[in-house]
Amino acid sequence: MVKVTFTLDDETVQKLRKIAERTKKPQSLVVREAVAHYAAREDKLTPEERERLLGVLDELGSKLPIRPREEVDRELRELRVARRSRGRLHPVD
């Protein structure tokens, strides 16, 4: 373990001591558990972030070109042929 020093406001220290006393845990353990709990939540999106990203996805989805399935299938076949022959799909000018 590494020993560190922090400066905390009085209210935070009172809360820390109260939790440590109530749970019968050392204050350092209470801090470690609090940091672990915060870190687990930190990777999750906030509701605002989630809404913003969903809006971006909706906007991008509405801009996707809609093509007939036959056209897509033909293009995929051409790409596969080009990859197998290690050639280009279209000649270079």
C-alpha cells in the first residue's frame, strides 16, 4: 500500500468518520471502497450523454443511403472478386 495525504473539507471528514465508526471500518478502507465505487460508475454514460449519443446515431441513421438489395449484392460480389485477385475494383487513371 502507498501512504498519501489529502486535504478534505470539514463536512467530508465528518462524513468519513461517521461512516467509518458506523461500519466499524478504518477510514482508509472507507475511502478505498468509495473510490472503487466511484470508478465503477465513472465508465457509464450519464443520462445526458446517452441522450446526446442516441441523437447523433438517429441523425446518422437518417442520412444512410438506401439502395436496392440487388445493387448491394452486386457490389459485394465485385469486391470479393477484386480481393481474391488482389486487384483493384476500378482501373486507376
